[in-house]
Amino acid sequence: MAEHPLLRALSSVDAVLDDVAALDPAFVPTGDKEQALLAVQRQLSRLEGLRLELLAVAGDVADDHVARSAGAWLAAESRSHVRQGARDQRLADGLARWGDLRAALRRGVVNPVQAEVIVAALDELPDDLDPELLDKACAQLLSDAGHFGPRGLRVLGRRVLEVVAPDAADAHEERLLRAEERRGRAETRVTFRPRGDGVTDVIARAVESGTKVQGTVIASPTEVLESDGYVLGTPANIGYMSGALKHFFDQAFYVCQDATIGRPFGAYVHGGSDTTGAIRAIETITGGMKWKPVRPAVSIVGTVTAEDREACWELGGLVAATAAGLV
């Protein structure tokens, strides 16, 4: 039986590498060394693209060897870590859903790490999104991959829908916000338990620290009117508050302005390098609503520490206690 063209191509790669196996890279001129490194990196990406495409359609190999997946079988055969085999299989299956991305990896236009980030971003898009918009989102991230590494792509991927379909992004964000709002109602409790000696215990129940939460909890104007106090949280985005918090104020300001005068509130803001602009914007708007801050805003810059989390918990407790008239 004639050898498959794919196997012949791979054999030719082996033969070419054998031809240069004795060459010492230490004697390669600097300019050639630079070109060689880039060329090897690109070929590695292309070969990885081929390997992942094979994994996506190698369920028959897994069946023949009674393996959980082709990735698990290959990890065992190559004496690799089983977790890496599972991760490779997930990426292979993900690439199978995105033909343009798969082709870009096969051409070496993107590297495997970028491809993994793009797959994750595309898989997070709404299930009912128009296929044409999905293609646009994929094309946008492939274009971005020419300028950004995995970290930058991860940030851009979270916002790609806003670029290719702003209206759809708004509708999607609203669904996420409402879902998280329902979760917040179900999971969060603040109760007050008088001890009988003039001291009241404030007991809070909330989502456990470290739990992944997608979206943002946002209150409707009706909930603002029904509440006795407020805790506002936001990242500092280019010197301003988040779009979600700005949307909250847009909806609540005129509806709730007169009815909530004097109510207590607290705020916490997290920024990469500065929070001044976001805090100033919150102070201006809440000042217009005549809300009363229970303390200066909690400002968190850079990595969030245990002390920062504790300050936010204390902020929430202080708002609750103030709203209850305990302080």
C-alpha cells in the first residue's frame, strides 16, 4: 500500500533535519541566527497546527487503544504529562470549531498559545450570535494577533464583541448583568443579630473569595429606591469608572435623586496604576445625588492583597451598619 502523502512529507522533514544535525549553531552568523530562530518558531507553530488538527479527528486512534481521547493516548505514547494531553485535546477540539483560526495556525500566522487564547475568547461569545459576526470576531482577533501576545489578546478578546457588534455586545452584557444580579440575590445575605448588651453582630453571606464571577452585579432604579445604603465597585478604565457603573448612574440618577438624599454609600476602585479619575467621577455623581459616604473610597492599585479584600469587607459592613442606624 502506498505511503500517505502526509507521512511522506513528515519523513522529508526528518531527512532535512538529519542533513543539518551535525551543524554547530554557535558558528551561524548573527543575522542568519536571527532568521533561523524566527523560521524555527514559525515551523513549530505550523507543525503544532497539524498535530492539533490530527488530534481533533483521531477519535478512531483513541478507540483502537481504548484511550479516553487521542490526546490522552498521545501523552502516554510520548511519555508526556497526562494533563497536557487533555489540554491539547481541548485546544484541538476548539480549533475544529473555528476554521479560519485553524488555517492561520497551520500557516504559522499565529502561535499555539495565541490560538488557545483566541479559542477561549470566541467560545465565550453568545451562542445565538449571527455566524457572520462570529467570523468578524475571529478575523478581528487574528488581526490583533499580529500585534499582541497572549496577555494582550486575552484583554482584547473580552471586548471583541464591542468592536464588531456594539449593539449585540450591549444586549449580551445586559443578559450577563441580569444573571449575576439574580445570583447575587440568591447568594448574598446581610443579617443583624443583637447580642443584648448594646452590641449587634453583622453577619454577611456572599460568594466565596476566589470564585470566578462573570459579569457585574448592577442594581435597577427600583432596587436603589428600595435599598437603605449602597456599595459601589468599579475598575478604573482609562481614568474613569467602568461602563457598567456609568450605566447604573445613567439609569438611576434622575429617577432616584430626590428619594435617596442622605443615604449612606461606600465605594471601592481598582486600577492598574491610578484610581484618581474614577474616584473623582464617583464623588461628583454621588455628590449630585446627595448620598453620604461612610468613609473615603477604598483605592486599590496593582495586585489585590488580602488587606485590600479586608478593607472592602469592612466597607460593606460599615455601609450596612450605617444604613441600620448602628453607627
